[in-house]
Amino acid sequence: QEKHVTRVAQALGKERRDYEDALQRRRVTKAPEQEAIWRRGGTSAYFHGVSSPPQKRAARKLAGQTDVVLAALLRSVAWRCVDGASFSDAEAKLLMPPLRSMLDLYKQAQVQCERSEGYSALCMR
């Protein structure tokens, strides 16, 4: 019984160390350390009006709904960032799969709502 308890404790300890090592590796970034936004001086341009709009990039042709949602998301982030941070196309492409799944869920919910009882009566009002 005691051996079993020590083996389980060792296994749990090893699993915990592996987990902490994985978290530590994930936190390691190659980007230089930046000062946190809330520690920088001043306030966000969002709170006192934007004196100069963020840098405009060449507009891409929006192919689908996901592209439109992504463009709106990136635009709103750009308007709220103090330091004028911009996203590369590679970074933006990483957001596409979660946005697609979000839009699919939204479409399914919309279809269920339209099929529900009383929806047409609400639309008539």
C-alpha cells in the first residue's frame, strides 16, 4: 500500500514538473520586453479622442464574412491602441480559424432562432 502511494505521489510530482516546464517554455518569447500599457504615461487616445488616426495599410479585397469580421476586429484594436501597434498578415491569419468557428456558431444560432415558434410574429412587429 505504501509503495503504491509513493509511486502515485512521484507520478503526480513528475506530471506537475512537466506541466510547469511546459508553461515556462510557453512564456519564453523572442520579442523584447515592453513596458505594460497601464504603466506608460498618459491615457489612451480612445478616452480623449483620437488626434491622428492609425496608419492605414493598403486595403485588401475582402473575400468572405470571416475577412470582414477580421478587418473590423483589427480596425477596432488599432483605434484603441495607444502605441499604434499593427498586425502582420501572418498574425491576422492565425485569427481566421477561431473567427470561422465563431461565425459558424452564430449562423447555427440564427437558423435555430428563425425556426423557433413565434419568430415570424416578432418580425411582423
